[in-house]
Amino acid sequence: MVVMQRKNHGLNFARKFVLGLAFVLPGPLVNHAQQESIQSTEATSTGSEQDGKRQVRDSQVRTRSDAMQEQRANENMALQFLRQNHPELEQYLNELRRKYPIQFHRAISEIARNAERFDELQQRNPRLYEFSIDQWKLESRIKLLAVQYAVQPSDEQLQRVKELVHQQLLQQQQRISEEKKRLEARLERINEQLNDFDSRQDEIIEDRAKNVTQRAVNQLKQSRIRKEKSKTDQVKD
């Protein structure tokens, strides 16, 4: 009896945990209402329909096929991203796939979008990418532990959540400190430029005025030369 109760308790825990995880990872992948509408339209089509209706049906089949291909591509991208950054989450997604397929597709969509954003960020700003991906890893682990705690609360689970939140806070503080140093360095360069303007104001005005007027004179000379050459060519003709 005790063994049976423990088994049932474990199954209830797993069921609650997977359901809780579904709400942690939102974000629709495909419009399921549109898919159902396409399937319904195809079911009512018959071989005696006119060519126009068959073309509509074929178009809908292609649309569904494209959506399924996109769904598979997103799934591959999301799972690869998870294996690199949070392998533990993949086993729970497999549970979602079996028990809550709609929530599974939503979770896959959200992770795939994150993967695309991180890939773009890595190309654009590698340093910011490193910080952002570390923050995502911590956030993902914190959410996972939070769901585990919500399903089966314990002081140990709560302490693990606090430790990860503390680690996340330290990373954010480090990032803000680095940003502060960068802004201070930029402000120092700006002050140097302002001081240079103040100390060399007359010289700068003289140089800029000379450059802009000389450029205008040169342009006018070139214009006159082109006109004279054009007149000469016309006379020769």
C-alpha cells in the first residue's frame, strides 16, 4: 500500500510539474485555429468539385505543408539551442510533447525565437551576447526550479532558487558596472573635445571657414572649365 501511494504521488508530481512548465514557456508557434479550418475544408472536398475548388484545396494543402516544415525547422533549432544552453529542459519538453502538444509547440516557438535573437546578437555584438546568453541560462534555470518548488515546496528548493537569483543579480551588477565605465570613458572624450574647442576656437573657425570657401571656389572653377570645354566641342562640330 505504501509503495502504491508513493507511486501515485510521483505520478501526480510529474503531471503537475509538466503542466506547470507549460505555463512557464508561452508563445504560439502556429495558428491552430487556421490549421483546423484547413483540415475541415479539405474533409468536405470531394472528387466531383470544380477545378477552382480543387485549386483552393491544393493551395491549402501546400500552406499546411509549409507550416509543418516551418514547425519542424523551429523544433530542430529550439532543441539544438537547449542542448547547448539548458539540456535539462529537453526531457521536460518531451513530456509536454506527449501530454500537452499545444503547449509544447508554444514552448518550441518561444525557444526558437530566442535562438534566432541570440544568433543575430552574437554576430552584431559578441560581448553583449555572452552576457545575454548567461542571463537567459540563469533565467531558464530559475523558472524551472520555481515550477518544481510550486509543485512540491521545500526549503532546499527555495534555497536553490535564491542562490540562482543571487547569481543573476551579481551578473547584472557587473554588466551595469561595465556600462558605467564605458559611459565614463565616453564622457571623458567628450569633455576633451569641448576643452579643445574652447582653447582653439579662433583657429578652428579660421580653418573651417577657409576649407568651406576654398571648396566653393574650386567647384566654381571646375564648373567654368566644363562649360568652356562644352563650347569648344560644339564649335569643332
